[in-house]
Amino acid sequence: MTTDEALVKLGQSTTKAICGVLEMFAPGQITPGEVAVVAPGKHPLEGIPVPAVATMVSYVDGVTGGYLFVMTAEGARKLAAAMMGMEPDETAGAPELSELELSAVAEAMNQMMASAAGATTAVLGIEVEIGVPETRSFMSTDAAIDAYARTPHATRAAVSVCGEPCRFVQLVPNAFVVRMTRALDEAEYTTADPGGASGGAARDGPRDGTPSLAGISVRVCAELGRARMPSAGIVGLPAGAVVGLNRQADEPIDLYVNGRPFATGRLMVVDGSDWAVRIESIVGQPENVNQSKEVA
Amino acid sequence: MARVLVVDDAAFMRKMVTDALTRGGHEVVGEAGNGLEAIDRFQELKPDLTTLDITMPEKDGLTALKEIIELDPGARVIMCSALGQESKVLESIKLGAKDFVVKPFQADRVLEAVGKALG
């Protein structure tokens, strides 16, 4: 999978997530558009209509990038009206958004960004944390472009909110691209592997031929432990260095399905050479060692 | 009927929660826009129940929850979280929150959580 293909897949996933949230606030008035990769040297906000209201939220833990949603001022006003149960015409033509309207829009953006982070977590298989969103108004496109720094990679998606043109931008750091490409490649490999762990289930689908979620391929990851250290420490690690993890050797390890905790179990070797995990407990269910299962 | 303190950094969400609670027959005795204000208002008003947003400036909801529980181990607190904050919701329950509601939420869900926490 190429970098651009991976970026588009990530953009599609997050765009779908934010549109789901918007749809709850303004039912039937949200239309997602195509996701495109922003060309190198171009700014993702080029060509946005103004006046505009933009909300930006950054990733935390030192990773550069985040999510940016830009709407026309009229779009923000219509969204706020929908959220407050008013007709869009009731507030049309007002010189600027009231404090309550701005607060409503900021809250919608807040919830959208949290949803986008959740979608990114599902794609990357690692928990993506975000900071507190910041909402600003812009009277010119240049001012908006100057306000947000470019990242090595970005996607943009057109979204119609209450008939107004809006833009959802994902500013993607290099670290995510590497992780994402690998994660999506693994997912494709699993789906295409006829003799692999999927057993062809993703292609075959359910036996009765009816549509179902049962045939969807999911990514299963086993985690031995975690470590937290300053980024400077990571950069300075030489080959041969030992990084201690937060878990004892005799403790169970965690199993994640598409990035979400699913079970705990014991690491073991099968057939003399292959790693496997013996499931001891399923998250949310009482522990029962006697009914343990192995995942190779 | 309960005396409720509503904490959220968004004025819009405070209004939504207040409207829902008022329609359900409860009295909103105060509001706060961040965790710092929440602690002050909690000590001042001694509410029967507090609704607490998780993501807020100055002091976030989890830190405020911890301090509220230290002040009053029997405090009834309901957390308000956005989608994708499952780990923080879990942590808040471990810290002593009685329940949580996920935004965007319906008024009925808020009232259900309040009824459960008071019961």
C-alpha cells in the first residue's frame, strides 16, 4: 500500500467518524465528500471560503499534527441553530455569532475531534490522545493559512454542513504514516492470506450467505508491556540498549483487537518455534482458566 | 429533586444539561467552567450531585473528580465524556464516579444517570 493510499484510508475513516457526530446534531443535513491527499508544498486550507470558523486540536505526547475543521461563518451559525433546536433563518444575517452559538459550535467540534481520534486509534492500533480544541474566526484565507503550520502529510475532505461548504483536514505526522502503512498492509495481508489466521473467512463471509459482521477481518495484537521515556532518550538509544517494560515476566500479557483491550493471556511457544497466547480472561467477563484458548 | 452543580467548559453544554435537569424537576444550584471553579463551587454549594465534563482547561474533570472525592468520599458525581474517551471513563469510575453519559446525549439519558446516582 502506498503512503497516499494509506492516508486516504485514514482520512476516510476519520471523516466518516466526524460526520457521524455532526449527523447527530443536524440530522439529514450532513454530506461527506471525497477525501484527497494534500499535494506537497500546498497548504490544506488553500481556497477556503471566508469568513470562516476553524477548530484545531493537536495530538499530545509530542507528536506533531492533529485535526482541523473549517466551516463558513454561515455554516457555523446554521449548525448552532440546529443544535439549539432553532430554525436556521431565526439567526441568519446577524453580524457575528453569539457567545452561546460559538460555544455550541466549539462543543460540536470537540466531540467530532474526539471521534476522529477514536477512528485514528482504530486504524493505527495505538491509542491516540488529543489536547483541548481551540476555535478561532478568520476574515481572510491568508490569515487562516498563516495560523496553522503544515505537516509532512495531510488529507482534506469536503463536508457539506446544512448546505454550507466545510473542510475537514487531518495533519498527519511521519510517525503515523509509518505505523499506518504497516497496520493497513497487515490488514490486507490477513485478508488475502488463504491459509492464514483468517482462514479465508473475510472472503467467504457467513455460511448462510447473508450480510454479517462475522466475516470482517480484525487486527489482533499482543502487548508484552509498556515504557514511557523522554523523546530525547528514545532518539539516543544505541543498538544493544535495554528498555525496561512495566510488567513482570510472570504476569499475563494483554491482547488487543483493533486497538481495543480484548483479553489477557500467557505467552507461549507452539510447534517448537511459533509464539502464541493462551487466553486466560476476556475483558468484561469473569476469568475462567479452565476454558482457556490459544491464539497463534 | 436534587440540588445539582453542572461543570462543563462549554456554555452550550451547561445550558443543555441544565435544561434537561430542570425539565426533570431538579434544581441547578450552580455552574462551573473548569475543574478549578468546580472545586470552589462544590465546597461552597455542597450539591447533592455534580455533573463533570472530562476535557476542560485549567484543571480537567478527572483531577477535579479526585479532589471532590477527597473532600467528600460520598459525593455523587456523573462524568460527561465525548466518544473515544473510554479509558478516561473507566478511570473515573475507579476514582469514584457513580455513572457517566457520552456526548452527544439525550435529556433522558442524563436524567436516567441522575436517578441512578441518587438511588
